[in-house]
Amino acid sequence: MRIAMIGSGYVGLVSGACFADFGHNVTCVDKDSAKIARLCAGEMPIYEPGLDGLVAANVRAGRLRFTADLAAGMADAEAVFIAVGTPSRRGDGHADLSHVYAAAREIAANLAPGRFTVVVTKSTVPVGTGDEVERIIRETNPQAEVAVASNPEFLREGAAISDFKRPDRILIGVEDSRARQILEEIYRPLYLNQAPIMVTNRRTAELTKYAANAFLATKITFINEMADLCEKVGANVQDVARGIGLDNRIGPKFLNAGPGYGGSCFPKDTLALIKTAQDHDAPTRIVETVAAVNDTRKRAMGRKVIQAMGGDARGRTVAVLGLTFKPNTDDMRDSPAIAIIQTLQDAGARIRAYDPQGMEQARAVLAGVDYADDPYAALEGADAMVLVTEWDAFRALDLARVKRLLARPVVVDLRNVYRPDEMARHGLSYSGVGR
Ligand SMILES: NC(=O)c1ccc[n+]([C@@H]2O[C@H](COP(=O)([O-])OP(=O)(O)OC[C@H]3O[C@@H](n4cnc5c(N)ncnc54)[C@H](O)[C@@H]3O)[C@@H](O)[C@H]2O)c1
């Protein structure tokens, strides 16, 4: 199949490269010409494990191209995917659909007359957006032979390629049989791998993506509240999580207590779902509470660090290990590290941070932070060490060296990766989350 991918960010670039790897002919389009120039030069604009090799192999094989020219990019495409950003709209938390609608208008103006094309929304968009995309396209180009489908993406940053190639399910929301055929053909290689393909109407597909993210955010928030209760009553949240997770009806995943969810999806998607539900007079009160609880948690984690330092952070140096919202990505969008660091800075602390991939993006969102070249350099002379993101590189730190480097032996582990007994053995004053 000939595919155009409009938007070459975390989702568009990974999806485009994987489709090319399935054997399709893919052109990735982005209006950010600097990003396209880097891609054309063989450089990755984002960090995602395995992506550079996958892109290079498919460019070499002639199946993957990049352009900033949307008209050229979709010239002979049978399917045009929209994978542009849908951030929170400033002020009210609704999804900002301006990029989606702008892409729809541009696509419409370039649809070839007399040839059927399916336009597929891969971006996460509120229920009903497909209707508006279709209206825009028909208004802009009444002659176009086109159908609009929804194909929400469920990949996780850090494991994006394996998620895309071995998904739990593929969801296609479609009202038109030709569009359905094209999408089934595009995903046929996965069908042969027995990945479940689920076909629904367009609105159901759109809503399912939000329901999935809201449910996962709820699971995380639930265990985080259990962690707070565990601390009060002397229970261990990791054992509670295992104790409930072994129940098949609950399942063990997404039950790791921590500093609150962040990232480019859960915060904005829970907010957008709340707004959509309110607009339809069917408020999602559980999700409203989840978002509110999670929001206050991040600064509370900053206060937890101050408490571990004896209640006063003024003039102290805090070494922060890990900045990205999760390991194996460089994505800093809505990372809990931001609120935690700002809380510490508000209390007068100096921050020295290290992250294996996130420091470039962090520089753009955090002011007044010193960056170290490696975890040990961050710890030198610091009054506390705080682990915010559980990169593998932090799991096996030399604890004797940690103890030697820190001016005060305070360790706050917001991901529960260390063993309290080992920390105590090395003379470190240790606190985790919920145990
Ligand atoms: N990042 C994830 O893990 C993830 C997972 C599932 C779904 N999603 C959803 O996928 C969508 C994209 O997310 P992302 O993280 O890839 O965003 P991103 O910001 O990394 O990428 C979006 C890209 O679209 C480009 N763009 C915007 N308007 C354009 C236009 N009119 N024409 C061409 N290019 C345009 C931008 O320049 C940018 O490079 C969002 O709706 C997001 O919610 C993201």
C-alpha cells in the first residue's frame, strides 16, 4: 500500500517506519522542516530504542521517505494518516484540535480527483472529531472520493516499535467498506501474527482510546493512594499490589506506586475526556477525581523530599536522578520531575540533575537546574539523592560510592527500585513510596 503519514513525531515516525517495515511504501510528512532535514540526513529527532536502525533500513530499501511538502508526500497515497499533536488547549483542558483540522484542510486540498483515498486519524481525538474532519474535507473538496476512519494508536514510548509490531489489539473505527478493506490490508502483516483487529464505528474507536488511558491512569492513581495509606498504617504497597494483582480480574500491571503519572498522553487525555463527558452531560466523576488526585501528588512528592531532609531545603543541593516521565524516552512532556523540582526550588533548594536522554528537552522546560554528566557527578556533595525515573542505569548504583559522594546520606526513591535493607547496610537514610 502507499501511505502518507502526516506528522512525524513519536507516533507518526514510529508508525511510518513500522508500516514501511511491513513492506508498504511510506512517506512521512512534517511541517517542521528542521525535523525533516534531520531525518533526511539520517538523524533521529527523538530518542526511541531501535528507531534509528529501523528507519535507516527502510530508507535504504526505498520504502520510507521524508518531506515537508504535504502535497508531494500524499501524491499517490491510498491512505493518509493524521498523526499530529493534540495537546491540551490552554485554559480549559479540551483537546486542542487545531493541528488536526489544519492537516484535514491541507489533505482535502490535495486529494486526487477520481481516486478513492482513506483519511485515517491516528492522533488521539475526542469522540466526534472524525465527523468534523469529514465535514472539513467535503467542504474544502466536494469532488473528492474519500472516507474518514479512526485508528487510535496504543504504543508506549520506550517500547514503541515492539508495541506497534506486536500490539494487544488494533482498533479500526470505520463506516465505509472500501476504507475498511484498505486498513485491513495495511495491517494484514499483523493479522498474520494473530494480532486481534477490532472493527467498530468511528465514534466508538475514538472513545475507546480515551477510556483505555483513563482506566490506566485510574489504576496508577488507585495504587498511589494505597501507598499513602500504607505509609500511615505500616503496610507495604508492593505486597498489596502483588496481592491484588495476582487476581486475574485485576492483573499485575500498572500497579507500581510512584510520583504520579505524567507524559504526553495520560494528563491531557484524562482532562480531554472529562471535558467531553461534561459537554455531553455524562460527567466522568471517577476520572475527574483521578486527575485532581494526580495533580496534587507531584508537588506532594517534592514535599516528601523536603521532609526526608529534615523539613528544610533552603540552600541545600538535591541530586535528581531521572527527568523524563518514564525510562527509555527523551520525552519531558508533563513529567512529574518538573513539579517535583519546582517544589524543591520554591523551598530554596539547588538542583543538580542527570538523565540519560532527557536533559536536552529538560533545559527547555526547567529553569535554574545544573546538569551533571553522569549519576555520580550529580551526587557529589549533594544533601539528598532523589530517584524520579527508573532508568536501568540507576538500578545498580555502587551504594558505597553513593554514600561517599553525598554530603548527607539521604535517599528518596520515588520508584521503589532499591532495597531498604541494602540501603540501611550502606548507612543511607532511605525512604521509598508506600513501604
Ligand atoms: N506519544 C505517545 O506515546 C502517543 C501514544 C499514542 C497516541 N499518541 C497520540 O498521537 C498524536 C501525536 O503524538 P506525538 O507524541 O507523536 O506528538 P509529537 O508532538 O511528537 O508529533 C506531532 C508532529 O506533528 C507535526 N505537525 C503538526 N501539524 C502538522 C501539519 N499540519 N502537517 C504536518 N505535520 C504537522 C509536528 O510538527 C510534530 O512533529 C497525539 O494525538 C497523541 O495523543 C501519542
